[in-house]
Amino acid sequence: MKDGGLIKRARRGDISAFAEAFSEVEEEIYRVAFLYVKNRDDALDIVQETALSCFQNAKKLREAKYFKTWAVRIAINRSLDFLRKSGRTIPLGEDLSGVPAAGGDEAEAIARITLEDLLNRLDEAEKSVILLKYHCGYTFSEIAKMLKIPPGTAKSVCYRAISKLRKEKGGEL
């Protein structure tokens, strides 16, 4: 987040400051939501729900520098809630060649196919840690804060997930 002042103003109820701050993280929130729900319209709905939730709860954010981390966590929770409420699960082996990138860039979507295919083989905790670590580039410390788990647990979940995928792929990872 470039401007902590935007978040401070947003916490005081400034809608335009919030809109500007949220626009900086909106693309990443869409990608995270899409990785979970696999549907453009549902992912866009989750982005809207995340924006509303972030605005309504902005006063609860203690430090402006964690806005992005906090917003992504809300998006993950909204995505998981959506999947639970709809009774949907993410199918294994789904053909993801038609995944629309948030900005419409097909090359970017193709580059993410491998990650998405692998994520489909993990449980929710493993998927969240792997997604945040390797797709979003967060540190284990940041992941721990987002998921409210100890950093050591974040590392353990990550390495367990990688080990699980290696076994499934016959050691190819």
C-alpha cells in the first residue's frame, strides 16, 4: 500500500479515499477469489462483498500498512463462505484453459493454470497458505497474521502441502 494516509482517511469514513486505496488491491483480490470460485461473476461478487466489508470494518484495521493483507484475508474468507453456502467444491482435474484473467490477459491466465490445478488437490488450509506464499508472494510471517496462525504453523502447512503434491505427482515437483 503506497499511501497509508488513504487508509487513515478511509477509517474516518472518507469513501473516495477508501475507493482509491481499494483500487490498488482490487486486481489481486479478484485473482484470489477466482482461484477459489472458478467463475468470473462469482469472483466479481466476492470482490464487491470484500470491498463493502473492508469499508464497513475499516476502523478495525489497526495499521494501515496491513490493508492489503487484511483485504486479501477477507476475500479468502468470503470465497470459502461462498463455496460452503453454495455446496460447491472445487473439482479435481478441471480444465482451466478457459480461465479469464482479471484484466483479460490470456498469457497470465495460462501461466496460472499449473498453480490452480495443484491448488485443487489441497485442503482449504493448505490451499490458502500455498496461494498466499507462491501466488501472492507473502512471507510466512504475513501469512500467519492473515490466517491467525503461528508462523511455524504456516511453514509446516506449506511444506506438508508441497510434500503431499510431490507424493501425488510421483516426486516430480
